[in-house]
Amino acid sequence: MPNPRLAPVDPVAYRWAVHCCAYKHSLAVKPDRAVALFEHESAAQHFGRLMWPDTFEVVDLQSSGEDGK
């Protein structure tokens, strides 16, 4: 039974993915997967700086790259 105190989650709203980028220190063999998704870019940037200050990257999942974004 869903918790009535929690708002429903809309996955489309979480457009900012944070990657730790272990490959930058030669610590990864496979491609880095996103470790967190955020609704706001500023929150994603803040999380990345706290967790991996030298290696993180934030990716806009809704940017198609077709229109020059």
C-alpha cells in the first residue's frame, strides 16, 4: 500500500544525473553509471561537489544535442 504522506514520483522530472567518474582516476573498468538523479541542476552540482569534488559530472538527461544545447 502506498504511503499517503509521500508525493507520487514523476521520473521525467529528474533530468539531472550525477556520475562519480571513477574513470578519471583509473578506478573503473566499466562505464560509470549515474549514482543519483535530481530535479534541479543546482542540487545535482551540490551533491557532486560534496561526494566527489574532483571527478563528478552532471549530465542533462533531457538535452538531445540536436538543437545545440
